[in-house]
Amino acid sequence: MGEAVLSAVIQVIFERLSSQVLEEYNRLLRDAIEGQIRKLRSLLSTIQLVLKDTVDQQVVAVAYDADDLLDEYVTEAPQQKMEFHHLMEMRGCIMNTVRHFYS
């Protein structure tokens, strides 16, 4: 009978300890997971900032490239227009010479 009581007491103690150990393990695991989640959120925030900065820099670079192209067009357009008019004048002269030659 004494053994049965002792066995029952040991079983109750074991169950309580097991329950407490499992609760502590779950708490530690939950804390560790929450800590990892916080670290991941921080890392994702950093990645987002870096990507945003990179995209912003690319947008600025594209804007500068577009501005350079417009400057180049504005600078070269009058020169090309003059060259075109010169070519048309030369064409007219050649046509007149050919007409004159065959007339």
C-alpha cells in the first residue's frame, strides 16, 4: 500500500514537472520565434529601404539620361536642319545643271 501511495505521488509530481517543463519550453520557443520574427521584420525593412533607394537612384539616372538626350537634340537639331537645307540647295543646283545640260 505504501508503494502504491508513493507511486501515485511520484506520478503526480512527474506530471506537474512535465507540465511545467513543457510550458517553459513552449515559452522559450515562442520567445525565440518572436525574436526571429522581429529580426526578419527589421531585415525586410532594411531591404525595402535599400531597394527604394536603388529605384530612386535609377529613376534619377534615367531622368538625367533623358535630359541629356533632349539637350543633344536641341543642340543638334538646328545644325541638322541647316545641313538638310544645304543638301536641298545642292540638289536644286544639281537639278538645274542637269536641266540646263539637257536643254
